[in-house]
Amino acid sequence: MKSSICADCCGAAMVSSFYLKARSPGFKLHSYYSEFWSNPVPGWRVLAAQARKSPRGPGILRQFHVAVQTSSIFWNLSNFIAPTLEMLTFPYTSRTDQLEHDADMTYCANHVQTRSRKWVADCEHIAALTGYYNPGVESHWLGNQLQGRSCKGFYCWSNKALENSKKVLGSGFPTGKSHIVYPATSSAANSRERNGFDGTIRVCHMTTHRSSYLENISNFYVKGTRDVLLLLKLVSREFPRLTRKMTVMIRAWCPASYIAKLKALGIKIEMIERPLSRFDALSYLASSDLALIPCHSTPTMAFIEAMSRSVPVITNDVWANAEYLLDGKTGFLVAPPEDIRYSDSCLTPLWYRPGFTQSLKASFDVGYLKRHLSVLSYLLEDENVLLRLKGKTGEYFAESPFDVTRRNRDLGHLLDGALN
């Protein structure tokens, strides 16, 4: 394995280092972690391993993982053997390369696969620590790992994730080491402020576009792309004059026939079908007025990156979304379909479970779409309302826990305490 130390922007004052470790095998680091390089935590430098260029293996593993989530039989079988596999493969998944050995601490990104002398772990939700299987079947093992002397900190991405971890881990929850550490990014100006507004409202819907058909189908429903298309059709029927006021930019997998039908109704749609760097994605956000993300999950960075560019968000009030958005101040939270169950009794999200996508596919809640239509039409009717909301969004973000400078200050204190 070739290794590289990313120490750009790190001055001589940085005396401590942490090794940023992805889950193995077949998992990539979440885009959130790129902020550790572009905006380093004060007093710390990042060490990271550069993986060998062998995408086929991880790609096959990821496709197997996606397939498991679409089949109840495979899902139940996998959860039956998951604890044994986790323990049997631990000597491999936790192995240390020279960089991790040299680092002062290991930072485990959504996993606990390490035998480092000092390490911390973060988690989007407790299921992430198991590779998105049922965390209940591994709760005893996870609790032992997190309560071990070498674990110096457990950082949850939201209060909901913390509650979820407590319920699943029970007596194994590492009470004295647990903290809320929100993902964060830096702010930047929006090119569509009042003096640059041209009368056309630019609405964006940006999710992921994968090479896998199974992943694209899942994202089409879970990330809310299907709902966006249905909502646009409803706008053209109920408020045809509003379609002339907006341009919709979509970066997501969509059936081409759906887009063609919407364009025939007079809706201006710009499809982004090429791969985007994070810089390009943020640039598109900065040229938008409104983010339409009627998702059935909690896509943390989608919300945070939109707000960092003063772009308010319309989304569903599910799981931890209300922690990231302030209803009426940085966007609007819309009540989701009444027939969809989003978490189990331990608050573990269900959008990775078999049957969830099918339940969304079968759901057609007209009242839910009308609620979205009410919010969208309210903002499209008077651009001054939207411009004021954009201003509030930018002001809130600058003082929020999602601002990377503020987050890094707090995270730096936690890491310093963990090291000492």
C-alpha cells in the first residue's frame, strides 16, 4: 500500500496527528471527511492511507452489500452471521499500516475496526458501525469495543444518533466518552443575492449518481428524486404560471422518459449527468436559490452544504432532519407520508433495510405532495420572501455548530483531551 501524508496548510505548530481510517473492505470515506484536509483541526495534522488502485474488488463488495439490502432472505442470513464474521475478520480489518502506527491517535470513520493504542470513532447512526446491518446483533461486541481502555471518544453526528446508540448498546454505551460532533463545512458567498437576482428562481435537487442500477433505484426513491418529479408535475397543473419563474437543476439518476414528459409540460430542467467534484457541486449550490430535497432519510452534508451557501432547504421532517434545519428560518420541514415507518423501536433508521424502498414505491400520499406544493408555491410566488429566507439561512449558518471553524475548535478540545 502506498501512503501519503496530507499536511498541506499544517504549520509547524501542529504537533499531534491522527490517522483517518475508513471502514474495510470496500467502503470509501464520506465526503464530510474531506474537510479535515481543507480545514484542519487546530493543533492536529491528518495522516491517511492512499488505497491501491483496484476498484473492482471494493466495487464488487459494495454491489453485494447493496444486493443484501434488497432481499429479506439475504438480509436475515447476513444478520445471522454478521457478529461471527465481524470477529473473525477483525484481525484483517483492524490491521495497522506504518502511518497508523506512527500517528498519535486513530480516527475511525463510522466503524470500530482498529487495535490502535488510542482511538476515537464517530458515527452517523449506530448501524453505520456495523456496515449498515442490524446493529442489535452486534451490540455486545460494539459495546466492548467502545468501553475498552484504548477507545478515547465516541462522537455522534446528531442527538438522534446519540439516542439511537444508547438504546441499542444499553449498558454497553460509553457514557463518559460520548459527545455530539456535527459534520461541518466552511461558508461561501451565494452568487444569487438580491443584487444578482435575475427574476428566475433556480431550484436545485442534488443527490448521488452511481454506476450501479440497484443503488440508483434506491436513491431515486429514498433521496426524494421521484417525489421531486411528482411535485414538478403537480406545480405545472396547479400553478402553471410558476413554472415560468423557475429553472430546476437536477443531479440524480432519473428515467429519461420522466424528464422528457416534464419538459413537454413547460418545466425548465437542467440535468447534470457527468461526475462532479465536490468543488463543482458546491459551485452549483452557490448559484442556486432553493434546495428541494424531499428525502426519506437524513443526508447530513446535503443540508449543511446548502446552508453554507445561503440556500434554504425544503425537506421531510424525518429522523434527525429537524436538528439540521430550522423550520421557517433555514428552510421548511414537511410532514412525511403517513404510511411510511422510518425507524425501529431503538430509533435505528430503516432506509437501509429490505422493503423500505418498496414501501416508498408503493406509497402515493396526495396529502404529502400537497404539503410540499404549498411550501414551494409560497416561496415561488414572491421572490422577496425567498430572498429574505436566504439571508436568514446564511446568518444562521455563520453561528451554527455546522460552521467548520466553530466545529473544529470544539473537536480540537475533544481530541486534545482524548490524547492526554
